[in-house]
Amino acid sequence: MLGKVLPSNIGEVFPNLIELRLQNNKFEGSIPSSISTLTKLTPLYLNDNKFEGPIPVSL
């Protein structure tokens, strides 16, 4: 279980992630900038959460 926020090191923990579907989970906080290191990631679904702050520029 992840809790209410995404781990700040998600990109380092899952470097080979190719798909990420996190919609409708009520996550809070910011989108971790490490998510931009996931170079194999094709679909990224983050809609219907409670993220705040800027989207990482590298995305």
C-alpha cells in the first residue's frame, strides 16, 4: 500500500516501469520529479487525484 502520497523516489525504485495507472486513488501532495526518469513509461494516468503544485518540467 502506498498511502496518500507517491514516494519521491518512485522513478529510482521502478526504473523499468512501462505503464503507470494511478487514476482515482485520491493521492495528495506533488507529483514526484523522479517520475520523469522513467524513460520506458508510455501511458501515465494520474487523473482524478488530489495532486497539488506544478507538474515537473521534465514531464
